[in-house]
Amino acid sequence: MQKTYLPHMSDKIPPGAIFAVKKTGLSITAYKSGKVMFQGVAGEREAAKWGTATTPKAKSTKVSTSVLPPGFASKNVAGSDEVGTGDYFGPMIVAACYVDQAMMPLLKQLGVKDSKAMTDPEICEIAKKIIPVVPHSLLLLPNPKYNELQAKGMNQGQMKAILHNRALENVLKKIAPVKPDAILIDQFAEKNTYYRYLTKEASVVREDVFFATKAEGLHLSVAAASIIARSRFVEAFREMEQELGLQIPKGASSKVDQVAADILDTKGEETLQRYTKWHFANTDKARKLSRRN
């Protein structure tokens, strides 16, 4: 959730909260207890994207997750994860992997685990080793296409859903006629919302699909997908840095604003737009910092 709202983070965080979000008609406060408060005219609608409100008057909600079957970690599973959704620079990338019981000892030996616990160099090194042995699909949404879809009214959640669905479809085709025991998606939206995003897709993966937050720690398939996606994301940043001739920070911080302003000053708005998610608040911040103003 924090990744999703990163472009709209507030500097004022109430006591006991992890983060706070301020948007027109909406304020969100996430607490250490695991509860999230949605307030404002758009609060109830926004809360519905994440789960069922447990206290309607306060519009408080917890992200819902499917209950996974017993012994899920040892089942043959296709899993998917994404990276780049909260970063102003760089593409959005989704990867899906199939990992069966026979493959698990090797992946553990190679160091596959939750990528959030690893550095980028470690991730890239492990990715090189697992890419040849793990059936996978890697989909990259370039910034120009991202900006085009966003300008047409498609939100980031819908883009992610489409990429997850297509990556999983690709993996299922690769392993056919073998069928996984289950499919695990690292949850970014409530189940019904996820499938609503896919109503215009020609085909949708629905059989034995589970959704869970922090899914990298629940099955090696998602952990492997996260590593492969992150490795490609790191590579995409290296490519950007070579093309632009400067270091590009990840995320959406004030450092990002300054680098974006520098690109505006030296290379112009068209170049900056080509490498960024243009609708992020960083664009306006960079314009204010630019010497052109």
C-alpha cells in the first residue's frame, strides 16, 4: 500500500502511524497496528480497492488476504510479483515464475529468498543463476506506454493486473501440460477489484489463484519472480544512467525531484517524460525547482 501511494505521501505523520497520504478529497493514515484509516469524500471508494471496511463510520480497513492451504510453501506454484510502481524514474516490471518441489532445494542453495532482504548486487547475481533454470515470464512496461495508458484514464492498479495476468498466462503456456497446484499473486488489490481490472482481457487466469501480501516470504515462486523483476529493474536504471549521463535515484524522494529538475534544465521536458511516470507529484516539484521557472 505504501508503494502505491508513494507519490502522494505527507510529511506530517501522526503518532503511531507508519505513513500518511494526502490527495484531493482523500486522506489515508496507516498505523503500526495494521489498521488503515480512509477519510474524505473519496475514502469509502478508495478503501474498497483494498478490502472490506471493518468500521464503516471511520472507513477503516485491513488488506484482505486469502487463507493459503496447509503446506502451501512446499506445493508446486506459479507466482508473480512486480517492481517499479512507486518509482518516478524507470519502468514498471512484472515477473512470474513456476517453482515445483524438485526445484526448491536448488533455489534455496542459490540463495533465493525475499528480495527486500537483499542488496541490488546480490539480487542481480542470484537472478543470473536462476533465470536459466526457472520457467518464467518477464514483462516490462516502458514509461512512454505507461504515460499513454495513464493519460487515457487507466490507473496503475489496472496496469499491474494486466501485466500479472499476462505474465502468469505465459508461464502456464511454458509448463503445459503440467498444471501448478496453485497460483500466488503478491497482492496489490482486493480480489474482486483485481478481476474487475481484467474485464477487457481476452483470457484471465482464475483457477486456484490466491492473493497474499508479502507473498515473497510465502513461496519460492514469488521470491524468484521478485528477484528476476528487480534485477531487470536495476538493469533498466543502468541503461537510463548511460543514456542520460548521470546517476538516477530510485523512489520518489526530494533527491529524485532535484535530478528531474536538472534533466528539465539540461535536456528538456520531452526527455524527462520519456524516463518517468509523468503523473507523479515529482513532475510539478521538479518544475518548481527548475532554473527555467
